[in-house]
Amino acid sequence: MVDDDARFRQSLITMLEMVGYRCRSAGSGAEAVQLLEEETPDLVLLDLLMPGMDGHQVMERVRRPGRDVGIIIISVDTSWDSVRRTLRRGAENFIRKPYAPDEVLAAIESCLQKRELRRRNRRMLQQRQISEQLHRFLVNHSPDCIFILDTGRRFRFVNDKMLSLLGYREGELVGRAFAELVVDPASISCALADGAPGSRKRVTLEVELKRRPLATIVDPDPVPVELTLMAVTCRGDGGERVFCGIYGVARDITERKKAEALITFQAHHDQLTGLPNRVLLNDRLDLAIRQAQRDGGRLAVLFVDLDRFKLVNDTLGHAQGDLLLQAVARRIANCIRRGDTLSRIGGDEFVLLLPRLKLQRDAARFAASILEILRAPFMLGVHEVFVRASIGICVYPDHGRTPEELLRHADMAMYTVKEKGRDNVAFYSPQMDRKYTRRLAMESEIRNGLANNEFVLEYQPQVNMADGSLRGLEALIRWDHPGRGRLLPSDFIPWAEENGLIVPLGNWVLEQVFVDIRRWKRHGIHPPLVAVNISSLQLSQPGFLGFLVDLLEEHDPDTTRMELEITENIIMHDASGTIRRLNRLTDMGVRVAIDDFGTGYSSLSSLQRLPVTTLKIDQSFVGRIGPGSSEDPIVSAIVAMARSLGLGLIAEGVERELQARYLGRIGCHLAQGYLFAGPLSHEAAGRYLGGCH
């Protein structure tokens, strides 16, 4: 309450406080302004005529921006000019002094109600603005393109994402037909037609949207999107649903399309070389066969296998082996015809499909050209590598009529090349079927032989020719085949090595040797040494050392000497790994000998690094020692080398006295052969050992 009449102020305040209002009073305009700086009241009751700062000046201070204060004028100045001025400045009411209490109370209540309504309206407006801003923010910052089409299928609204995705500026799309942006407008014609009145059907499809042409790119790549369209309806004047437009969402699926393309590529291509894999090769081969059937033409399948590729992996590492495969793929791919298919189907095996072939000799010439281009050296870093290949050829329809037959027969022809010396070409012939079938049958028979205990061990003594003393026994495997009788290792070991069954077969030999030793021990017979052959594949198995340790611990190795015989070629495959594993064997007390020495590819440097104690001279060299030869230079060289390296020597296949005398004369005193004893059964070997003791 602002009035310079103290009695008037007090009487009005008393009345207002009686009805529940809280009041503050000021006796002048200046005092009122001071109070208004300290707090903001809901309502000001103001007198106009006051000394100093009058009511009009106070109103100017009250009506500052951002301050919502109601004003009621209570004054004796009722001139038209004063009333007009106060109402213009925002006064809610004008009451003339002296006043009627009811009039004042009614004016106050009305003013406060109007003020509350204004506050509510402001809050509602503010909330609506915030809501609109939030909705606009959500729409414009959505990862999806959001748009609305009018009934004419033209853009009525687009969010910022759609503008940025397609390269348009604000306002450039509004009013344009949506179909103008679609690469294939026919693909969405039905979807846009579904926006019928009353329809709430949602349509989802994949389309490509055109980007805004640029100055440098007239026709930029389109954007693949997943498009969702839904008709928008509203209530008409008669209450019926009326079609108002179409609401659309377009999601950019570029990355998904790239991922799908990558998955599709990986499913049909080799990841190392990028060449078609077996799946894609079969598809193209099937298509080429159908084309050849229609045209009465021919096609050829070339099965290419790199010779001794494992040697590169073992000596240079798998990373260099992968580089070599990539280089081979590039070299072959550069010389094939357009329309031919070069595929890598695994490991070092490639298949080349030659459709539209005129003559068989064309395939042979093509295969010969592949062998020729592969003969040039490959540089793998600082290493120069030479590659050879074996190629098998199968021609449609002469050698097969289905993809499976053609691939299988080309594979057979390739294996024939490998068996005859490698680095050559061979066409499939029906005779190969029998050998291939035999290979499959042998694999099954070996598995059954292991399961049915058809394999047995025999033991051949190793003796000192000078005094006839026994050095030890070599364990030799035999197969009592149910249909073919007793088979020697040469009849089945090559098959076992080819299909990997040499590992379980070799492990069975080790287990059986320990069983036989334990049986001899029960009868008081203790062989001085037992030698067992192991293959490179068996030695390279991760669990082989643990398997052998378990056998040694189980069978009390303290009273038994064990010698493992390896071939020279083991040294050539993963030399560092072989040396590491052999060192661990010798640490366990196991001796190591090299079997068939002189027939492999070992070097003196490798021999010096290997923990080998004995060399066994291959029987092919011993067999050349006869009456007409005073000496054999190879045998003499092996003996001299072993002596210089401090290694023991055993000659294999000694069958005649003159061979024994010659070997003893040049310094080889240990021998194994029919001159002394042939392979013996377990029982016969036990009697032999007993006689020696």
C-alpha cells in the first residue's frame, strides 16, 4: 500500500489483513521503489498524488521488463487524463477516494485472478515452446531421416538428417515430389498409393535415394535406405477420418549393405588370396556345365597343387608361406583368360576352370604354361623361393559330367603326377579310379585294423659284429590283414602317412612296445635297448611329448633304454621345432637315431645341432657291397663322417659275410640283418634275449 496519508494506509492495511492478505506499506514514492527492490509483491495499491515521486513515476519503476506485478490505483485524482495514463501503463483498476471496502476487495480479487491466469498462460506457453523445441531437437537429431508428405506426395517437412544425408540445404526439398529422389520410382508407387483415407497400413521396403548433384559430381552415388511409410489421417468436419498425408522414416543402411557385401564376399572367396572359394567354384562350374550342354562344347578343370609347399612353411614360417600363396595366385591369375575362374580351395591347392574349351590339348598347353610361369623364382623378403606344381586335368564330358565328378577326377590325376615325380601334368583316366578307391578302402581298413587289434610287433636284433653281443632290438610293425594275410610296412605305411593315420598307428606301436617290455620283465628278461620308428607327423603333434612321458612314468623306465628312430627328412620340416622337441626327449633319457641315413636331405650343420647318438646306414647302400666291389664310397663316406662327429653307426640289411667283414674293416661294428637274425615275434624275441643272457 503506497500512500502519503498514514491514517489511510493503516485503515486499508487493517481491513486487508482481516481478510487474510499480507501487506507492506510505503509513505512515499521513493520508499515504495525501495521496497520493490527488496521483494516483488503480487499487487500494489497506489496513490497518484504524493509529494516527490508521484504515482505515475512509481508505475514506471514497477513496470520494468520481467516483473509481473498487478497495480490498482486508489486516488482522488479522477481526471480523464490521469485514468487514461494509468490504464495505459498497465493499471488493472482505478478506484476513487473515498472508497467502498467491498469495491476495493472485489477489485483486488479480480486483479489477482487475472494475474494468476496470466501466469498459467505463460507457463503453458513456455511448456509448449519447450515441448516443441524438444520434439524438434529429437526429430532433427534423430539418426534416421524423418519427413512428412502432403496428399500430393510432396515434401511438407524434412528433418536435418535427411538434408545432410542427401546434401540439400534447408527449404530445397519442401514442395518437391518424393518420387523425384528415388532411383527407381516404380519401386515405391504401390507404397505411396497405400496412403488411402482411413488407412493405417505401415509399408517397409529398401530403396536408393538420389543425392543432390554437385558441381564436381553430376551423378553422385545414391544412398541405400530402409524406408518406412505410413498414412496419416485426421478427423474431418463430419467426424470421419480424412487422409492428410504420409509420415516417412528413411534409415541409412550403407554400412549394413557394406557388411552384407563383405559377408557375401567372404562366404564365396578365399580370405588370403581373394580368389573364389570352393562354394563359388561349384556354382560357376555348374553354370559352365549347363552352358556346355546347351552348346555341345567342352570345359576343363585343372587341379593345381604346389610341390613341397610345407617345406616353405616349416623353414620360413607360415607368414612367408601366406605371402607365397598370394604371389602364386597373382601369377596364375595374370595369365588366365577372361571368363576363366581361378579358385583356391584350401592349403596350397588351386583349381582352374576353363570353359568353352575346343580341344583337350588346349588344356594341356594351358597347364604347361602354368608350370612354366611358376618356375621363375619368387622373392619373399630376402629369400628367393622356387616353386613347382603338380597339375591334374579333367575334361567335360569325356571325364565326368557333374561338378563333383570333375573335381574328384582332376584331384586323382594330380595325385598321379605326385606319385610319378611331381612337376608335371596328367589327364584323368579310368584306371585312376581303382587306385583312388583303393586309397579310400585302405584308410577304412587301417582304422578297422586298429580297432580289431590286427597289428602286431616283431623285433629284429641289433648286434655287435666283433663279439656277437646284443646291442638292442628294433620294433617292426606287421599287419595280419584278414583278407590279404601278413602285410609288411611298405604295404600300408605310405597310405597311413598320406591320410594321417600314421599318428594313431605310431602311438599304438609305442604303447605295445612298453606292454611287451613289461611282459619280458615279468620273466626276468631285460632288453638292453628297444628302438622304435616315429614319423615326422607324429613328432610334430602338440601332445606327443606328454603322451611319451606318461608311458615312461607308467612303465618304470629306470631299467629300460628307449631309442627313437627318425628319418633325415624330419630335419627339413620345421628344423628349429624338431631340435627343440628332440632335446626334450633326450633330457628324459631317450636316445635318438637317424634311420635310413643317406637317402634324405640332411646337412652337416643340421646333424651337428641335433641331439643324435646313432646313424643307421640304409640297406640300399649295404646291398651294393658285393664280391666285385672292393669298397663302396658312399658307405665309407658315411662311416668317416659319423666317426668325425662322434656318432655311433648301425648298418641295416646285412645279409652276407663279406658285407659284415667290409663294414667291420672300415669301422662299422654294429649291424642288423638276416645274417644275424630276422624279425622275431614277441615270444621268439624273449627266447633270443634269454639266450643272450
